[in-house]
Amino acid sequence: MLIRLAIAILLLIVAFTIPFYFNETLYFVVKKFGVGWVLTSIIIRIVVIVFFALSLKLFLTFSKRLIKLKLWFVLMIALLTGFAISFIEPIYAIDYGLMNDGQKLQNALKLEQFMNEPFIQSNSYSLVGFFTTHCDFCETSIEKIGANIEAGQKIKVHGFFSESDINLTEFLTAHNGGQIKSITLEETTFLHFAGYAFPSIFLINQKGETLYHWTGDEMNFSALDYLKALEQ
């Protein structure tokens, strides 16, 4: 009985602990094993539900009356409660599905004159992002893209900034963006190309055409999976 109780408590602790480390677990699995962001995020939530269900089942065995509950009823309780536990790291409507507001990177060729190398290449796509160093979504997007590169993304990323009084190398390294090529633009030029919502991230094809544009927190799990698979 004590062993069952210990196992039940341990399973319950795990069910409540995983959501608090949702992002850390997600990043680790994606980078270490190359599993997709969407699939991994769903698996993590299912694991929470399963661990809670097993814990609940063990706790019910300590009551002669409750142990007789129908399996489907126990599973329903476990599903609802286990799913609620996973909301410690909430699921947002914007987490899944390719977002695109239709904004285009205008005068892409003109933007290239500020760079040491062209981002429009005949044999590859490019990701062109405009970031600021005081934007939470910018930091999160850089961290996600950096993790995606570590997980196998082949598409090169060019990051444009308007700040000239910071060390961009240190900033990018602090947010897992060490593999992003950084370029500093004068603020007026920066806003001309980027717009006024940040981050402003464009996926450019071999002809310099904009395929997708993401801003705010739209660089989601589906977008990251799409980028990683695009040139495999």
C-alpha cells in the first residue's frame, strides 16, 4: 500500500511539474531529437494527462467505493483535470496554424545594399527579420528561430536592428541568436522596411517575393515546423 501511495504521489508531482517546465522541455526535445514543435507540444500535454490519470487510478484503489467507478468516468475526470493542469502553460489560439497578414517586404533589392551579402539567392529561401532589443516578442522569436536552426533549419536568417548603442553580438548570444546575421540600419530606413509592429519577419523566396510575414507572437510552432521542413 505504501508503495502504491508513493507511486501515486510521484506521478501527481510529475503531472504538475512538467507544465512549469513546458518551454524548457519543448526546446530540449526539439533540439535534441529533431521532433517537430507541433508534435512535441502536443505530446507534452498528453504526457501530463497520462501521468495524472495513472495517479488518479492509484488513488482510487484506496477506496472500496470509488474503485468501482466506471473506467470511462475515471478517464473523463483525468482528461479534464489533466488538461487543466497543462494550462499552467496555456494553449493560445495563435500557437498553431500558419499566420500571414499579407505584408510584403517592399524594395527587397534596395535593402540588400546595406548588407555584405545578398539575402536573395537563386537556390535558397531567406528569413529576414526586423527586431528591437526592448521587445519581449522579439527576444522570444529570436530564441525560437535559434532553436530551430539547432534542430535542423537550413534557411539563413538575417536580422536587422536600428539600435547602434548596443552590442548586438552579446544580445543575440544571450537569446540563442548567435547564428543570425545581424545588420544595423538607420532608424528611418529600418522603419521603412519593417513597418511599425515588431518583430517583423519575412520569408523570402528565390525571386525576392514575400511568402509569409509574421509579427508579434505569430512565429508559432506551425511556422517553425514549416521553416525547418522547407529545405530538407
